[in-house]
Amino acid sequence: MIQYALKCADGHTFDSWFQSASAFDKLAGAGMVSCAVCGHGSVEKAIMTPRVRPGRKAVSGRGEPEVPALEKAASADMAQAAEAAPSSQAAPPQEPGAGALSTPANAQEQAMADLRRKVEDNSDYVGKDFVSQARAMHEGDAPGRAIHGEAKLDEAKALIEEGVPVVPLPFMPNRKTN
């Protein structure tokens, strides 16, 4: 299997997995690869960074895991760039854990992040107990409240057939554990 970063003629970017490089070429040539965002049929490979992993047992002479050469070079380049950059152009401090990958890349990702925040702020996470809690509220055995959680496909279908008002979320809930 191989993962490619792809982009459509409208500029949307997304990733997709293919059985092999020739499988991608064959599918793209047949017009069977389309944009995951807008459905546009003109899709091409985007520039990607290679994934280079060290060997499983790569350790330094001191017994510490060894940092791959590419990471060392990137770290050295970043350190030199930081030293050379004037302090007035320094990036504003970010919250811990907030980085380029945690910020939405486009309007669709922002809408999904907003929906997730709204669901999590306005409902209780009940985890794998979702089906029994939803059924109990529907039957009047438990007080009604907004909940979200996890259910297997067959269990969710059974709830819908029973008339329990449920809707699938377009994202996986954050599991809350103690």
C-alpha cells in the first residue's frame, strides 16, 4: 500500500491510499480518482515529504534512541534559521499542543471543528453506554438530556427502527477516561 498526497484542479488537497504506484496511475488514467472535497475528476499527485524511519534497534553509543539523519539536519537548519531571524519577526507563542497540524486547513475542517466543539460543550459523553442510555430516555426510564457516545452499526440501526431520535456524528468522539 502507498499513500499519496493529492490535489484537484480547484486546489483542494487530500490524502488517499492505493495498492501500488501503478494502481494509482491506472485508476487516475481511467478517471476513477476524484477530489474528496468537491468531487472534481482532475486529480494529480501533490508534493510529499518522504517518510524515513530508523531501524528498530537504532541506538546511539550512549544507548539512547538515535535521531535519523534527516531529523538532525532539519533540527540544525531550524536552529540556524532561528538564530539568524530578527526577534521582531518571531512567531507569536502558541498554546501547548497547538501547532500547524492542529489548526483547520480549510473551511470544511473549521466547520467540523466547530461542530465537534458544539457537540462536546452541549452534551454529555456516555461512551459505550450510549445505546442503553438513549433507549432509557426514549422509553421514559431516564430523564431526557443531550448525550453523545459510541454505538455499533447494528445497535444504531436498531435504535432508529425503534424510533429513538439518534444521528451519527461525522467524527469520532474524544474518549474521556479517568
